[in-house]
Amino acid sequence: MTFRLLTIVTLALSMALPVAAKPLAKQLFGAHRQGSAQTPAPYGSYAKGCLAGGEQLPHTGATWLEMRVARNRNWGHPELIDFIKSLSRKASRMRGAKGIYLSDMSQPRGGPMLSGHRSHQIGLDADIWLMPATNMKLTVQQRANLSAVSYRRAKGAYVNSKWGRFQHNIVKAAAQDPRVARIFIFPGAKVQMCKDEKGDRRWLRKIRPWWGHHYHFHVRLKCPKGARGCVNQAPPPPGDGCKGAQEWVDNILNPPPPDPNAPPPKPRREYVLSDLPKQCRTVLESR
């Protein structure tokens, strides 16, 4: 039985099952090793969708290296592929760098991942190491063993001594690309960039503080023009966002007391295929 036929049979059988017994969407999407033979299109939202016609970024480029090749998460919409190539060329012209080290993009057909990210589902997200690429001849095994560097201090309230002009400039270059919707990075980095930026500050609006993200920064592109099935995230609030980032830092340094009346967090249910846009079934069934 071919893999495609097996997929169709699996999907057909799952339709008759109660939700609790259906295969998880992450299992269905994680099983595919190649993109679908379709016109490139993101369907759904960044954390609840899939990717038709995904394009694979080569593991090795003149100005980029994919660091965790075995994961097979170097797939994305053509807009994301072009963005990464463009940003890596800019990085190669910065002092102390020959390009970028790239972490996760999306699975071949997007969708929920077997492990890790909640987002990265529609081929418009990418994680880029904050550490500059200095050796473009690393083998696949060397890349798998190389650890990213942390740039945070005091649980993310401040940057550490490793933070410098390259980190500021690479994040700024990414944010200034009009295709970028937002960039996630640890709060102390946002505050430091707010302090250091002396020129046009409009790009700072796209830099959003978030937990973690001290080894890498997470770039999220806007839905491509004409992508009708794609759901954009709401735009960031007006302004440069520096005051809000400082509030994050203040709360790290002096955590507010817990709210005794706060309801307990609801556990997240794992998605099944029927939770995703209807086009995602076709994405799975395609060759």
C-alpha cells in the first residue's frame, strides 16, 4: 500500500471515530516527509493550520545553515524562503558574521508538530539563532552537536555580556522587512534595543517580548497577498512597545502577588484533523 493510499484510508477511518479516539493532527502531519504537490498556500492561523505546496529551504546555503537537519523542519511558504535568504545575505555583511544559523521553520505540510512549537503551522514562522554564523562549513553532525548561546541575564530581565551590535542589527534588519508581522524575543532584549536605538524607532513596534527566546528570535511573516485561507494575527498595539517591555522586566524583577481569584488554567486539548481548516485534509491527501 502506498503512503498516499495509506493516508487516505487512515483519514477515512478517522472520520467515523469519536474525537477522543481520532488520531492527533500532529501524528498525521508529522508523518509526512515531503511537501504536497499543490500551489503554495497557508491555511488557517499560525497555531491552527497547515501548509499546501511547502517549499524546502536547502540545508546549506552560502549565507545560512540549517542547524537541526534531522528534524526536517526547513519547510515554508515561498515568501518565508525568500525572506530567510534575504536576511542571511544582510547578516553576511555585518561585522563578525558570515550569515545566520537557522532553527525550526515548519514541517513539510505544516500543521501541528510532533514536539515543541504550538505555532509554526502555516509556513510563515522561523526561528533564527541570535549567535552569528561564523563557520559555514559545519557538517550535519557538527551542527547537531553545536549549542546555541543564551543572551539573557536575571531570568530575561536583562541581556548579558554576549549581547552586542550584531544581535541588535540582525533583529532590526528582520523587523524592517515589510513582510514581517512581528518578532518574539525575551523582554530584556527588547528593553535593551529600546535603549540603544537612536534612529528611526518604528521597527521596534514589531519586537514583542515573550518567554524564552533568549537563544533565538522568532520571526513571523504576514499572510502573503492574495492568500485567502490565511488568518493574520492582530497587529501590534500602536507605538514602539518599549513601555510594555519595561513592564515585563519590572514583573520579572518584582513579581506581582498571584491573584487568588484567578481561574485555574485550562489544559490544552491536542488538535485532531477536524479542528483544522477543511483544506488541511486535502493537503494531507495530496501527493
